[in-house]
Amino acid sequence: MKKRLDEIASYLGGEVVGDGSVEIKGVAGIEEAKPGDLTFIANPKYVKLLNTTSASAVVMGQDVQEAKIPVIRHPNPYYAFSGAIGLFHKPEKRYPERIDPTALLGKGVILGKDVYVGPYVIIKDRVKLSDKVVILGGSFIGGDTVVGESSLIFPHVTIRENVIIGKNVIIHSGTVIGSDGFGYAKDKGVYHKIPQVGRVVLEDDVEVGANVTIDRATLGETRIKKGTKIDNLVQIAHNVKIGENTIVVAQVGISGSTKVGKNVTLAGQVGLVGHIEIGDNVIVGAQSGVSKSLHPGKVYFGYPAREHSKARKIEAVVSLLPQYVEKIRSLEKRIKELEEKIRQKVV
């Protein structure tokens, strides 16, 4: 398939700078692109690659005035390029309406229209799968669970009992939804398991990466609100609440009963203690340790996490510690020498 650059720009809502008649036959990253490909630049540090790319055109921000190759200017080039990918790679309907003969369905299971259940799937009693749900091979759906319309469950996902999955939810392989929360009561030196009888709710348009664990609530619910995206290898403990359109990056750990606001970004390997609140629109930098509640709309970083401006100053001071140590040693030596001179004069 080939399309003129000006046709693509119109589809993306962008503006062409240069020759709009250039024919585009595919999309690629700026370093891998070949003649006939459309590429993109969303980060200014990659602008220098325009001089070496073989791409025939590029999607860039609105500030660009001219370039070596034709440009589609767009206020959000990364988002625009995602639209271009969809233009050249339109997915076909991958799964027909079908229940594989090796799948095991319990009593009282309700199936909507155009549902696909793959090989060796186990669906327990009273589960409801809404229209256009896809459950791929080897997955387990516990009793009294509801899966909303057009949700996609990849192979080898475990969804325990009494879980609510909204519409257009995607859950990747190896993930466990509704595992028991980590709750024990100690009596006479022995830990006794606290029954975890709550549930997990994933609202519409949530995506959960591979090998994620989301624990059921002790009582009540663990809830992930609409539009939130969770990367691979994330642990979300019992009774956690995560607000709308929040991003949780790989290897984040959120302890029990913590509340995370909407439009929050938790970067890679961030750790949150339990029973705190993270305000709306907060950004927490990678590998930060959050030990107390964070105010809305601020950027935090460090261990323990502090406001970014303060954390940067602390990091700058820490990087100078070797120099300070040498200076202190030098001063101690000089003080010792002065004290010795004073002592000799007194004597």
C-alpha cells in the first residue's frame, strides 16, 4: 500500500512542510527507516539524525520550519505517528466466534456474542463474558468474574474469583489478577493468615502488562480506574486505589491501602509504602522511595522521595562528598599542627 504524504497529513490532522506528493509505503524508526518510509521525532535529541536517516519523510513538532526531507508538522508527533502506524498496519479480526473443544466451562457461564475462548482455558462457575471478549490459551477465569465487552486476555493469565473487568481491557501473559493480599496476624510468635475476601475491579480501557500481580482486597476492593496503563512486572497490593489515566512503569511496587490519584506517573522501580495518598498529576522519578503522602501537581525524586528541586540539590551535594571529606581531613591536619605550635609556645 502506498499513500501520498499530504493524504497522510490530512488523516493525522497535521501540516506538510515540503513536497506533499512524496509516496509513503511504510513506517519505521528514524535509524532503521528506508526510502519510502515515514518516521518521527518526538524528542529534540534525535533531530541530528535527520542528517543521516534514509526515510522519505518525518513527523515532527510544530516548531520545525524546514528539514532535509518533507515534514508533517503536528502538535503531538508521537501520537500522530501512532496513527500512521495504524494506517499502514490495520489489524484484521484475529479471532472467530469459537469455544475451543479443549476449554472447560463451569456451570452457569454466560457468553456474549462473538466470544472466543482458546485451547485449554478454564472458566469456572457463573462467569460472564460479554460481547467480543477474547480469552487466549491456557488462561484461568475464577467463579463469579465478569469480563467486559471487547476485552482481550492473552495466554496464561490467571483471573481469580469475583473479579470485575471493564470494557476494552487488555491483560498480558503471566499476569495474576485477584491473588490473595499479603495479610497475616501474629499471635504467640506465629503468623496466621487473614482471609482475603474482597475483590479487584479494573475499569474500562485499562491495560495491564506481563507478569503483573494485583491483589484482591482484604475487605472491599482493589480498584484500577479508567484508562490507567500498567507496565510489566508491577506489584499492586490489597485495597490499593489507582485513579484515572495513571501510568505505572515497570517494577513499581505499591503497598496496601495506598491511594494514587489521577494522571499520575510512577516511573520505573518506584516503591510506595502503604496507607499514603499520592495527589493528582504527580510525577515520581525512577527508583524513588515514597514514604509519605505527596501533594498534587508536583514532581518528586529520590530516596526518600522529595520535591525534585530539593532532591537535585541534595544529589549535587552528595556527588561532592569525596571532595568535602578530603577538605575536612586537610583542615583537621592543619588544626592539629596549629594546636601543636600553640602547645609548644605555652610550654
